[in-house]
Amino acid sequence: MQKRLLALVLLFACTQINAQKKEWVSLFDGKTTSGWHTYGKDAVGEAWKVIDGTLMLDPSNKQGWQIKGGGDIVSNESYGDFHLQLEWKISQKGNSGVIFFVQDEPKKYNYIWYTGPEMQVLDNDGHADGKIVKHRAGNLYDLVAGVEGAVKPVGEWNLVDIINEKGTLTLKLNGVTTVTATLGDDAWKNLIKNSKFSKGESPDFGKVFTGHIGLQDHGDQVWYRNIRIQRL
């Protein structure tokens, strides 16, 4: 009887742990930039503004191809197997990206996209990258050309799901699966070998499958909202 009771207690405990792992956690409260910081800094720069429940990058003070007071921002916490969900809206001719497996080591890497893959955020019709295969919205940037037709027009919200579970990566845009890939297999290694990430500044790209979530400053206005994640 005692053994059976103990087994039931252990089963209940395991169930509770699994439930906690899969619980949705908000990464943006709609009011502050709490939980994020600019890559290489302690806090989020002033160009990232919280307006009407959205996290918006204000491009009014451009500095080169990025924005003064902007820069790429990363989540304070790191994730391995996860399901990330968010919405984005891009400006006309705009470019941004959702980057994951980010290694938060600015002394080693100049930019977060040297360290982790990116789901492209783009005005396909207005930005030059829209003419490049593997650089369009919903693509696994410079690695895999995604399924076409899922993205909504400029000014409309797009729903993203990025799922990494047991070595399988799935990207979804507005409910359409645009990309699937197996992390670390020979096909994955070939994707990297044939991409811009095979260069010397990205020696660890695509080799580490845990890290931070990043939102890219590419010098253009972009909005994000309803950012949440669950550990799998």
C-alpha cells in the first residue's frame, strides 16, 4: 500500500513538473522592456519603445545601418527546447528578424546573428532582400527558403511560431509551416556550409542549440507584441 502511495505521489510530482515546463510565459508585458537587454549592455536602449502594448523600434535616429539607442535586443533568459510565439508588423521597405539560440557573448561576437539562426521579418515587396531566395519573410534566413504565400501585407500583423523540440526545428507564419529542419544532421551542416555563416566571423553558428531569443535592429521601424514562450 505504501509503495503504491509513493508511486502515485511521484507520478503526480512528475506531472506537475511537466505541466510547468509547458506553461506559457510572457516575454513582454506590454508596458515595459523588462526581461530584455540590448546585446552587450545591461538594459534596452531608448529607441526600443513600448507603445500601445507593442514593442516598437523607432528609426528616427539612424546610425549607419542600425539605430542610435537601438541595437539588437535579447531575452535575459536562455532556452533549449521551446515554443516561441509572437506577432510582428513591419514598416514599408522594412527589415528585421527573430533570432534564436543567441550566445550572449558580445566580446566574442559582434552581432547576435553571428551566433544563432534567424526567422526573417521583411517587407518582401519593398525591401531588396525580398528578391533574394532564402531572405524572404518566414524563411530561415540564408539557410532555407520557406513556403510562399503566408506573409501578410505591410502594416498588418503576422503570427510567428518557432518550435525547437528534440532536434526538430519548425517555423510557422500565420499558421502555415514555412520551414522544417533537423538540427545538427548532415543536411543541416551543408545548409550552413553553403551560406554566409560559413565565414570566419561565425565559427559557432548552428552548432549550439540553446540560447537567448533576439529581436533584430536592422535600421527600420518594426513592431512586436504578444511575445510568449513555453519550455518543452
